[in-house]
Amino acid sequence: MKVLLCTLNAKYIHTNIAIRLLYDLNKDYPGLEWKEFSIKEDLGKMSEFCSSFDIVAFSCYIWNIQQTLALAKEIKTKKPHTQILLGGPEVSYEFNEIIESEYIDFIISGEGEIPFSTFLGCYPEFDCVPSLIYKKGKDIIQNPSGPNFDLENYRQTNIYGHDHAETLQNRILYIETSRGCPYKCEFCLASLDNKVRYLPMEHIKENLLWMMQKGKVIKFLDRTFNVKKAFTLEIFEFILENYRPQNVFQFEITADIVHPDIIQFIKERVPKGLFRFEIGIQTIHQKANLEVQRKQNFLKTKSIILQLRDYVEMHLDLIVGLPLDHFEDICYSINEVFALHPPELQLGFLKLLKGTPLRDKEEHGFVFSQSPPYSLIESKYLSKSELHQFELLEQVLEIYWNKARAKNCLLYIETQTTISPFLLSLGQFFSGRFSFLDAKLEDIYQIFYDYLSLHFDNPLAKELLIIDYYLHHKIRPKPWQNIEYTTERINMTKEKGQRTINLLLRFDFLYWREHQVILEKPFLLQITYTQEQIILNETMMISSSN
């Protein structure tokens, strides 16, 4: 019997460890193979490949379930006798509608290691397979769940050992060192498993070493990586002993429990740029946190971020739409978290995921999409109009801050006004001029400049935006076409293969960049583009009258 473990990744650069782990555990089963696609690949070509198998087992998530179901239908159309097995978080809860489909034969809910191995061993008998949902005549049968998989069984297994090494170099490689989460946030599926179980350290280190040697970006899937200080420091120490210069490691951490010893270790030992921390702040409104059983001390979180931000790249997350979080509360959270100046501030929107406790709490008046990713539409606390305003804010935050296109300008604007109403207004202005998807880079800067001219007429903000425009390019861009920046203000030269732009400014930019303080005196800023880097030089202009 030919069996295929398969998934559809959101992008080619992603990798799926679920099918790799299941394959490695069952690699001695005759006829078992594994294959990854991406959600944008041709349905016909994917179904042609899959329909050559007797059973196709898909790993399902909110980002691929619709494409997976369409692929299952296509496979069944080409080869009706091919059986379709689904597993993963998206089909582990509220699965009745999916299993009733004529194109789906089996579902495994929850952890898949024991059920999948048993399924292969017992086929075509199914009553012995734990956590299996299947059809028997007109009836839907749901087998009792079994025990959790003993993670010690992963000792001496290699997640990526069955990949061609050269295919891993430019992809994100994922690893889990633990399962479960000690917290009970009601919007998160991790809240359903509060017992943290660790994989064998031997397995973790052997796989990490392989991934460091074959890949670049390594992302840890642990919900709270830093629960145990000793474990965290042992992994960090191993990384420092074995990493290559191109490696980057990303961890999801809870900032307010970071131990002082970990802080000291990072400051003294970890090279800048080697670690990235993803920190889910979500909201700083304490009533909203408590309403979803979330524990967070924002003052401690803020302190840790400020201590580590010069040593570790930070990715901070907020969620729009949590219960008791009104429009003004969300704006306040945005202001406070933006003030930490993370390289990336992700503004996400509440998703009422299948299986999460929050999905069933009718008292909040949640209206949400019934299709993945189950995004919030409105609630008792946030209207459709207010939610849309934050969607526009998220777009301009992504375009100008997260993509580093106008960071100097926004940092200055933050010193002059409250940032959330500014971004809300800019989002409205942008959407009235251009589609976010269709705007070209020149449009993006021109829209911002036009907005400043109409609604924030500050010459220093405009000059900083122009500087951001020139610094965003690795080679000399087109001259800024604006009446206030004629050739009298901008002088371009080309010497020895270098391209230089001279900007006459009202302030000392290099001092601003170092101290975030404006010194208003005329300065000439010289931006030189070479093949290797951008070089900045600055000269204070002396008035001829003096």
C-alpha cells in the first residue's frame, strides 16, 4: 500500500516538521513517502502526484485547510479509491462538517504519532486507532483518544535527515524542544495543554547541529521557550558553541519571566543579530488580559525589552479585538508598545480558532468569519468601522515601520504627537489615494509626503522622510521629485564609481540618529552609495554673514 504524508505550506521558504517527524518514526513502513507543496501551486499538478497513492495524509492548519480540501476533491475526482486522511490543529476540533464530506475518509484529532503509526499497522481495521474519526456506513465513528506520545521516543531521530541538504539553505527550519504551554490564554490552542513536556536533550542538540550546518534561519516552535532557566541556558550555550555566521535563531519568549541570569548571558555572550525574540504582548489593558486568563506584568515586560533590545532583535505582537479592549484601550497599547521601538511591531487581529475557549463565550458578542482564519468582524467592544480603522493602521505600520521605509520620520513624529491617531489618520489617507497592494515604492513615499504637507506640515518631518527615502535604497535612487527639493537643495555627484547625494538640511541628522534629539543648524548630509555599503558624512554649514 502506497501512503503519502503531505502538506501545503503557506510559502515555499517554510518547512513542515509534522510530516517529517511522522515519516521518520514510520520510515520502515513499505510504500510510505512524504511531500511538501505550497498553497499557490497548481491544483492539477499536485493532484496528479497525490492520486498515485492509495492513502494521502494531509497536515492541516488555518492557512491551508481550504486549499487542502480543494486538493482532496481533485484527487478523489481523478482517483475515487484514493483515501484521504486529515490531521493537524485545524481538523482536531469541530470536525463534523469536514468528516461528512464525501472527499474525506479519516481524521486524526490531536497528536498524531501514536494514531498514525497504529493506523498503518491496523489498516484496514480502524476501531483500534486512538483519536481516529471515520465513516462506517452512514455513521460517524469517533474513537477514544489515547495517551500522549512519549517524547523520549524521538531520541536519535533527525527531523531533516531525509531532505536533500542543498534544499534547506534558503528555507526556514523549525524545531520543537517542548510541547504544551504553562499559560491558559483563552484565544490560543496552546492553552488546552498546560503540561509542558520536553523532548530529549540529545535529540534537540543533534537536530540543532544538523540544522545549523545545513540551513540559516532556525525557528523554535515552543510557545514559551524560556520557562526553565537551566534548559534555556543549555540550548543557548550549545548554539554559541556550534553556530555558523549566517545562522539566525528565533524564539518565542515570555518577557516578564526572563531570569536575570539569562539577561546577563545574552549581554555578555550572544553576538548581536544572532537571536530574535518574538514577544506576544497582545494588550497592556489588564482587565482584557484577565478576561482571557492571561497573566502579564507589562512593567516587567517593558523592562526586559529595554534591557535586551540592543542585543537581540525584537518582534513584538499586539492583538486587536480581545474582550473588554475598547478602541481607546487598543490605541493606548499601540502607543506604549511603539514607544519601545521594536524593529517589528505586528498588529494582529483576534481569530476565534476552533477549540479555543474564547470561541464559545457568547457574552462578548463576537461576530466572526465562519471560514478560516475565523477573523473577528465585530464585538460588544469594537464596531466594524473601528476594526477597519485598525486594519488600515496595520497596513501603514507594516509599510512604513516594519519594512523600515520611514523609521526616522516616524520616530520624530512620535516626539511631536501621539503615534496611534497619526497612524490611524495616515491609514485613512493612504486608502483614499491608493490600494495598499498596488502602490509602488515611489507612491508609498509620495503619499506620506503629501499627507505631511496637508495634515502635519512640519519641515523637519519632511526632511527626515526624504532621508529615509534615500537610505532605504542600496543604490542611488531616482532624485526626489518635489518642488521643495530642487537641484538647489540636492546635488548629485559621481566619482570613482561612487554615486553621492548631498542634502542641505535644517538639522544635524547624525546626531539625531544617535541620540534621537534634534539640533537645528544647517548641515550638509552626504550620502554615498558604494557596492558594499552606504556611507554618511555630514558638515555643518557656516553662514557667509559670519
